[in-house]
Amino acid sequence: MTPTESDDLNAQCTLTSLDPLALQKEIHARDPGGFLSKLSESHPHLFSTAPVAISASDARDMRQVVQAIERISAAPMYAATVLTAAPEIARFDPGHPGVFFGYDFHLTADGPRLIEINTNAGGAMLSTLLGLAQKTRVPELTGLSLGPNQPSRLETMFIEMFAHEWKSAKHTEPLHHVAIVDDAPAAQYLYPEFLLFQQMFQRHGIQCVITDPRTLSYRDGALFHRAQQIDLVYNRLTDFSLAGDHLKALRQAYLDRSVVVTPNPRGHALFANKSNLALLCDAARLRSFGTTEEAVQLLTRVIPRSVPLASMSPDEAWSQRKQWFFKPASGFGGKAAYRGEKLTKRVWEEILAAGDYIAQELVPPSERCVRVNGVDTALKVDVRCFAYRGAVQFIVARLYQGQTTNFRTPGGGFAAVYSPSYAI
């Protein structure tokens, strides 16, 4: 399938692939009569029925970008450059890479463009449910498939990934106790996913608690949740350097190697700080890190031009604002990120005062046409590759209206991605 053919499929408003009854069956199997049974009421725009098609060349480019950035992150000169400006805790190497890196792309007529990288990317378990609830046959999608791994295989892969994190930290005994940690987890929009992960761990004989970091204590060389010692923390916090006072116990246990924290501050500094994009799209800097010429050409094509805002004069940046998207270097979830043409003078002054921003060349997202209440509606498309150790585990799209993905758009939400690249 060529990019033109994928565009044609994405323009079909009535094309659907999600089987709502199959989705309810998958949810009920995991949580009969519980919190998740009301997911369609509490989160009505979490899943889109419309699939997104991507061409084989786009899927290939995304895989190669993930592999290239993984190799670059291991280059001593790159790591030294990035970590020099990072918080001190990021210089601590825990010996394991971190789970669920998310590489977010926009699709263009000239191929995918990498918008950002996240190291605590949400949606993995929810997307697994989405994959399991696809219709068995959709004529328009004949010859295409979800991939690169079948949804039925993903849970095993996730357990193996957490086990690898555990073993990479030099542990030989089995993993017994996991804590999923976030601030006020039950109030988080993706709390249902925390429940799915908890059930996944427990199905595999691993005890799991979902908790706020304030319930953790560090004593006798171990991290505890109340009376239970914790082996591994699945970290969903957005305080990426564990700097908050309420994270003192978690931070100390991590630095003392008394608990495995994944993803971790080092991974965020190496991959997810938005300032890194300015290095990854700079051909001269890439070559200085020992990057192959093939990877240099790929990354400078796929990563939009990104520069530290501080490297531009305020007047120059303001006059050119319509060609830029402005993001805080340590931001997440589209918070405090602005499309230049939408900026007011007041917000612009706030950005300048904050200081730690990058300007990224504006790459408008592609669109997926969806029929909502009988009306053909164009939704924006963001494509996320979940990856571990440089390998793409699976790909999911997010459909939305507005400036950033929001899960509040009728017809939008997580959407299955199909490509001929993985067809058997």
C-alpha cells in the first residue's frame, strides 16, 4: 500500500474496525462487573471505531527512526552532551533502559515526522484491548494487519519486558511485588489502564498495588508500601527527575538500588527531554556522535527542525511564530505547548519568562475522516510507536480535535493502526 492508498482509506468516513461487543467481552473478562465495566460511560471517547491505515514505507521509516535513536543514545559523546545539562539524578545509571517509550509521529505527504518522544507513554494496555476487539474481517483492510506483534502476544511481551528490567538490575530471584505509582492515581484519566496492568501482573503471579508515592517509605534498605516491600515501581509520575519532596523515599531507594524504577530519570534525560530534538535533527552534531550517514539522512528528514527558543531573538521568534510550535523542554501531554499562530502576547511573555522552551517547525497532523452522528467529521491523527530497547512493539493512533490529543472528541480516541508492512 502506497501513501496515496492509505490516504484514500483514511478518507472513508464509514470504515470501522472496532467491534464494540468484542471490546465489552474483553473488558468483562478482566473485570466482571467492576470499575472497567462502566468504561464506556466514564470514558466515552477513549476508543475510536475508525482504524488508521499507514503505508509500508511510513511503517518502515518509523521503525528505523526508533532503532537509530536507540543507537545514538548509547553513543558516549551524545550521552555526555545530554547529561551535562540534565538533573544530577539523570547521571545515575540504574542498568536498565525503561519500559514503554512512546515515539509520536505526524503523517505527511512526504512521510512520517517525529514530533516527540515520551518515556512514560500511556495507552499500552488500553491499546491491547483495542487490538483484541477488532472485527475479524473488514474487506477494505484485506491484506493489511495490526503489527508488528499480534495483540494476543502483547501481554506476554509486557511481562517479559518488566522481567528484563528486573534482571538487568542484577536481580536473580523472581519478581514478586510491583507498585504502579502516580500522584493521586485514582484521579488520573488513564486510571483504568492502571487497573489493567494490576490485573496483568496478578495473572502472572506478581502482586501489584496502585498507589500514590506518599504511601511509600524507605527503611532498612528497602522500599515499602505500608508493610509490603516493593521490588519494582512502574513509574507513571510526570516529575521526571523525582525531585518533589513527596518523592523522597522513592528517590532514595532508587539511588541506593533498593528498588527498580521504570521508566527512570536517566531514560527521560537521554530520550524524552524535548531539547534533545535539536541535537537529533542537526546533521553536524549527529556526525560528531559517530552516527552513520544513513541514520543522519533519515533523522534530518523525519525530525522537524527544532531549536532552543533561547537561541533565537524574541523579536525574530515572534515574527516567525506561525511556522513554529513551542514546547517546554520537560513538558508532557501537550501541557503549556502552543501553536505559534494561536499565541497571544500575554502567553508569549509567559513562554519567554519560563525560558526552557524549544521551537519546533510546525508539522500539521494528517486527518482521518469519521462519521459522527451522521456527519462526516475530519479528526487529526497522531501515531504512537511503543518501543522497548529499540524495537517497536506495536503502533496505535490517537484521533482528536483541538491543539493536542485530549480523548474528549466524539468519534476520537485510541485507534487501531493497519499496515501492509506486517501482513502475513
